[in-house]
Amino acid sequence: MRFLVDESAGVAVATFLQHAGHDVVAVAEAMPQADDARILERGANEDRVLVTNDKDFGALVFRSRKAHAGVILLRLHDESSLNRVRILNAVLQRCGDALSGRFIVATETHIRVRRAD
């Protein structure tokens, strides 16, 4: 799969996805400090699922109806790198290749999948 990892998600998330064999672009390296709309647009243009901790992407997707290839929003109490990777791994295990076009909110206890098109 193809992923775009937001700066808020962190380096450990990008590294985990790369080691799992995914095609990953890290916002911190490719477009540091880009605004959320540009990040979402790049993900859509390159067919990359965005991984983020920033809930502002929900407003862009649902209120502003911005195009996207999929979003995984990590809403965690424990923001440690280890926990981010653990929860993201759970999302990948549960949702597999069905991430495209979905808006997924993942917490330590729930994974909610919504169609957002």
C-alpha cells in the first residue's frame, strides 16, 4: 500500500510502515510544515492513505468535502511511538487492503471505519 505519514504521526510510524514493505512518504521530509489541505491533496493525487494524529483532517474531509485517498486518524491517550505503531498495526490487521476512500478513527479501544466520499 501507499501511505503519506503526517508529521504529527511521527517517524516511528513511517519506519514501521516502510519495514512492513509499504511505499511511504513522510511529510516531515517531503513537504515539511505544509498546510493540511496541501497534505490531503498530495495524498489524493498520489493515491496515498494519510496517517495522522491531527483531527483537523476530519473537518477537511467531512465539512469541506476535500478529496482524499483515505485517512487513518490516531486519537490516542498514550501518544508514545510504541503505542502509535501498535494501534496502526491493529488497523492494518483489521482493515487490510480496504483502506482506500475510508476515514478511520483508531483509539486504544475502538476502530471506527467510515466511507468518506
